[in-house]
Amino acid sequence: MITTVTMNAAIDKTYYLPAFPHGKVSRVRQYLAAPGGKGINVAKVAAQLGAEVTASGIVGGMNGEIIKKQLDDMSIAHQFVAVEGESRLCLNIIDEETGSSTELLEPGPVVDNQALDAMEQTIAALARTSKVVCISGSLPAGAPADYYIRLVGSAKKEGAYVILDASGDALRFGLQANPDMIKPNEEEVAALLGTGIRDEQELLRAMEDLLREYRMERVCVSLGGAGSLTVTSQGRYRAVTPPIQVVNTVGCGDSFVAGMAVSLLKQLPAEEGIAMAAAAGTANALSAMAGSVDPDTFRRLLGQVEISRI
């Protein structure tokens, strides 16, 4: 099983407008709504790829109940910790004239120590029956910046393979618990090491430095339309994805993580796992909804991803 963790779960709404002028009334032509947050996006895509998955994290209020109901409708198991306050709404406004995307992200509920303790216990229990635990996204208000040390450590203690997809202090502290895989961007790699990165070779060496320093198995960096780079103890890999007409980029990184998690669940070789991750991320870019992959599109793209050793 795969367990995903979303400490600040949300309802994602995507609004499509013919144009989005500032300071004027705009009428929404079409909108989509779905349970969201990075970990929930991972859960949705992993389920679409045929994996058994349980979504966990923090929810609150009526929005939290809607999130759980929507996951029920998708036949995705869940085990959340409920808190006071309302889970957030995250709005993605698509300007169809320019193709631009504007995101508005609410802060979400404030959590207390009781909720944080309950979350750690929940993840430890789920990790006992999970091959992979994916911890994704930001921390809610009230959680200390080093909280992911506890969650990563608890999941690893139970024998799960832990993927940490966070940023800023949450990632920097979480690394101290030695997750098995991270997926930072180039700027985050540079910030973690306190150094500048001028070209691809320096980026690869920096990724290798992180791999060794924090005793990880994989470090992956997405390059957007140019594919991705992955460093493991066995070598360096480049994934090149086919050109596409992008519909929506929100959730592509989460879909990448989902593809990798499914490959780990299936115990596939590194090259096949990287290809699955790249194909899932690209398939999400062809979907109007964040964290959504059409299985047929995924399979078609999987046959077109090129993996090479560097």
C-alpha cells in the first residue's frame, strides 16, 4: 500500500475565464472542484494508476467533510486527523486568453500539539502496512518548522520507504530524518547546500552531495518540459518527455511523485520508475484538473519517455 500525507488538505477549485482583467467583474465560464493538497494529489494519481492507497493528513470543518466525501466518491481510502477550523480553499484561475494561471491559497486551520501527536501516531500505524509513505506540501499554522523530522522518522521506523516533497525549512529540517527520496527544484538544491548552481553538471554534483550527506536513495529534480534529472547510488539518469500542448501545470510534480511511488510499490528497476514518474507528470499537464491522470494517456506517454544514463 501507499500512504500519502497532506498536513494542510484543501478543496482545489479551478476557474476557467475567457480573460482575467484586474479590477473588473469576471464571469467564470467553467469550474472544476476536487479534494487537493499535494499529498492528496499524489493519492488520486496513484489510485488512477491502479495502486492501493490511503490518504492521510489534517482536515477541519465542513470543508474537511467535503474532502472526505469526495475521496469516498473516488473510492480512495482515507484516515485523517480532524481539527477545529476550516480546511482551506485553493483557487487556480486560468486566463484562457493568455494561458496564465493565478493561484490563491488560503492558510487553512491552526493545529495544536494534540493534533500533531495524533498525526504522528496515525502515520506510524499506516506505515506498518505501507511499502511507501509520501509526505508532501507545506505545514499548517501551529506546526513547528521541524515537524517533518517526526513524521519521516516514524514512517521509517516502521520500515516504509519515505518520499519527502516539501520546501523551505520544512524540507531542510525533514532531511535530518533521512528520507529515502526528495524532489526539490534547482533553487531548493542550491539553498540546501548554500551554493550557486551555474549549469547542469553543477546541479548533478549538488544532487549527489545531498544524496551522500543525508544517506538517501534518490534525489529527483524536475526540469519542466525538458524532463527530469535523477541521482541514485547506482548513477545519474535523465528523463526526456515528448512535447505536448500543456493544459494545466498544477499537480505535475505531485503526479511525478505518484508515478515514482507506484513504481516502488511494484519494485521496478530505477529506470522504469523514473519513466513512470515522468509519464505521470506529463499526463497531468494534459488534464484540466490538478492531480488527475488518464490511464490510457499515461500508458501512451510511458512508451515515449526516453531514459538515459548521464
